[in-house]
Amino acid sequence: MRDDTQEVARAYGALVTPHAYLFDAQRRLLFQGRVDDHHEDPSRVRHPYLRQAIESALDHRPIEPKTTSVLGCSIKWRS
């Protein structure tokens, strides 16, 4: 999503970009964290965290992990 005002990023405590969030139809937070474990080289991804969370949610299975550390460029907050 595009967040020009940074209101959503502040509300959810985003730290870096990208910082993935997955919500269900009732807008409950299901997952937050990294998209995967190797953003520089897709061929080296071992843990596609966001994809696995989406698949688990769609299959009505528990999401593990629910949170991962994030890695990326820090958000430049507006005054």
C-alpha cells in the first residue's frame, strides 16, 4: 500500500521498508516481519516467511512464525 502521510506506518510500528503485515478479513494482524530470508538473491531464499503465512492463513492453519525480525532501509520519518 502507499502511505504518503505515514499514518499507517506509525500506527503499526513499521521500522524499515519493506516491513510486511498480513491481516485477515476482520483486519486482525496475522503476521508481521520480513518477506523472506534473502532479499538480495531470490534463488537463495530458504524461508519465504510472508508466502508461508499467506498459505497458512488460506488453509486455516496456525501461522508460525507470527513475527520475524525485519531488515531493510530505515523509514525516513516526516516531521
